[in-house]
Amino acid sequence: MCVRTVIIEQEPFAGRLAMFLTELSDQISIVGRFCAAADAMEFLERKGADLLLWDLRPQDLSLFRTLRSNGCTTPVILLMSSADRNLMAQAIALGICDCILKPCDPARLRHAIQNFFEQNRLLRSDAELTQGMIDHLLHHPLPSESGVRLLPKGLSQRTLTTLEQLIRSHPNDDHTCESLSAASGLSKVTVRNYLNYLIEVGRLTCTTDYETGGRPRILYRIL
């Protein structure tokens, strides 16, 4: 997947931002850098883009409205020089996927890009949406200071990490509860509890295999 990305920002920050993005992921291709929003609008109308990073100014709001009214649904990550509540409110109404205050914190920008990629994976997946997936799509959960998500009672982060690493080591394989139980040394009941949690938070998908010649089995795969 190549993400055709447009940046609307003054130089030299636009150049540094472009370098950061291309170093962050080889899937990002910078197809346009513009100082003037009007020039970017003309480009977007002709060639389109998959992602737009925009240092939105109040005087550019009318261009943003026109962009959306013309049917452009390109995800926008807003870059803001100041915490302008009115500008923020109008930008949210027009549809932005994230907002970062300048000067941009590299870790926060990285998180925004990772969220963009994860949203794309979830929306392109054939898996049935769970509440956990929807929450992730809409709320962009930030990792806690310790980097550990709060888990339901009875689940441990250590065991979750072990199982997830086991699945991720074979990303193109379908896994069963039985195979993961044998590989991890955990009981099938324990493994199933963790698999259900990973499905709920949108990190795993499952399908039912009826072509077993007997009892159907559930196949799990990492998203």
C-alpha cells in the first residue's frame, strides 16, 4: 500500500516533515508540498491524495469547506500553530482524523501516522467490526505512560505479549486455539480468553473453517 501524501506547510518545516514521514514508513510517498493552500487544492482536485497534513490557517477554512463539498474525503491531520478553539471546532466539523500542536512532538506525530495506518487496516479488513475496533477508529487511544493497556480482570500483560508475539511471528498463517495452546504451553481455555480480548480490541480477526470433515474450527489471524 502506497500512501500518497500531500503537505501544506511553510518551508523549511515542510521539508523536515517530509523527511520524517518517509523515514518513518517506506509506504509513505510525498506527492506534493505546498506553501499556499490554494495551490494544494488545485493539485488535490486533479490528482487526489491518500493523506493530507495541513497547517490550517483561519483564512483557509473556506478552501477546506470547498474541498469537502466537492466530495474529497482525504483524511486530514491538522497542524496548528496555536490552540485556536474556533478553528479547531470548525475543522472537526469538516472532518479531520487528528490534530497536532506545533512545534510537533515527533512521538505524537508518529502516533498519528500509526493510527492512520491502523484505521486503514481495520476499514479494509473483512472482519466483522467489534466495539473495540470502533472505539479505536473513533477515539485514537493513546498508550499509557507505562505503555501498558489496562486489561480485563484475569488477564496479564506478560501472557498477552507472549501470545501476541507468537501470532505475529507467523503473520500470514491461520492459527487455532489448539495450535497456540501447544506452542505456548497454556491451556486452551486460557488461550481462548486472550484471543477473545485481542479480537475485541481490534488486533486479531477470526473466521470459521467448516471444511474440516468434522467439527468446525475457528481460525485466528493478526490484523
